[in-house]
Amino acid sequence: MARGWTARAAAILVGAVLGVGGVLGLGGPSSGVPGLGPAARATEVRPGGVAGSAAADLPIPQSDPARARGIADDVLARPEYRVPSPTLVERVLRWVAEVVARVFGALIGGGGASLIAWGVLVLAIGVVGFLVARFARGVTPDAGRPTTSTSVQLRTATDWRAEADAHERAGRWRPALRCRYRALVADLAAGGVVDEVPGRTAGEYRAAVTVAAPDVASDFAAVTELFERAWYGRAPTGADDAAHLSSLADRVLAGAR
């Protein structure tokens, strides 16, 4: 934990120094875009150029915008994509970095404000030093207390199948297919065929199975297609689809053992 806070404080100070580079105008020769150097300017695309011509040849998208938004909302609503709010200490360190950047700008400008700027700079460095020292002390865990983990707790295949059964009894076939697919992935992970990682896509799992268990790659690809068509494509789904996916999943597990 101490190393984590020390690293964050160091990163904040580095960010402040880089901000000073912007004050000094170290981004590169002027090209109409601040900080854009000659090499970057050479790659700018002019209107009517090759990129513009290629864009004109692209087909007009036919997908429904509302459906695309719904798919994106479903993906981004998953727990692994939720960004945690910054802690109080992180907000303080960010404020210190902004103050340091402004102080360096005042120091470079010179004038009567330089002495005040130096004082503010010393104060800001003192605050960072205090925070680093404060959180570097007493990080030895209490042996009498259980340790906690911030890692995501993965569900077992049994849990996924129980939820799938509940959805199927209620006639909710779309979430039932998702649970059946997730149960298969959990079983493959338990058997060492794939690594179950939060945020990993269905396509990545399909590629992993193709490498680790090529004999069942086609059946797993069929399972993946059923899942994606129902969950992301929102295709009409029924009992036949659920039964077909379950049958394919059984074949995958039998062949992967």
C-alpha cells in the first residue's frame, strides 16, 4: 500500500513537471496545432486527399442507432467497466499537481510574484511529503483481522446454471442463453482450457479455445454465435435456441476433457 501511494504521488509530480513543459512551449514548432511537430504535420490529411476519397467509398451504415446504443449500454453496464470515484487523497494530490504547475508558470514569468510562487511551491511539496509519509506508516496488516481483496469475485458454473434455470422457467430466453454461455466459460476455465478474465470478449474466448482445444473449436464457435446473436444482436430467442446451446456446450465440455 505504501508503495502504491508513493508511486501515485510521484506520478502526480511528474504530471506537474510535464505541465510546465506546456508553459515553456516545449511541444514543438508551431503548426497550427500546439505541440504538433514536423513529423506529425507530415501525416495531416488534407480535404479531398486519399483519406477523404476512401471515406467517400465507404457504404452507408444500415444498423439501427437505437439498437447500437442499446448494445453499447449493455456492455458498458457490466461491473468491470465501472470506473471507481477518486479517493480524497487522490483529489488532494491532483490539486497539488495543478498548484505546482501554476507556480512553475509564475516562476518562469518572473516579476514580484516570484517570491510568493516559491513559497507556494515549498508548501505544495511539503503537503505531498506529508501525505507520502502519512500513508507509508503503519501498513503492516493486523494478523488478527482477515485480509480483504479488491479482485473481482468470479461466479462458478453452478451459479450460472442455477440462474439460467430460473430464467428459463420464467420464459426469459435471452438472459438464459447468456447464463448458459457464461457457465460454459466458467467450466472451461476450471478445466484450465481458458483463463476467465473480467472484461474479456467472446471473440477472445473463441480464439483461446481454438488454440487450447482445437477439436471443440467449431462447437464453441457455434455456442458463441448463439450467445452473441441473442445477447448483443437482440435476435428473437426461444426454448429451441436454449436447448441447442446446452447441447453444444455439453459437446464442448466432453471434447475438452
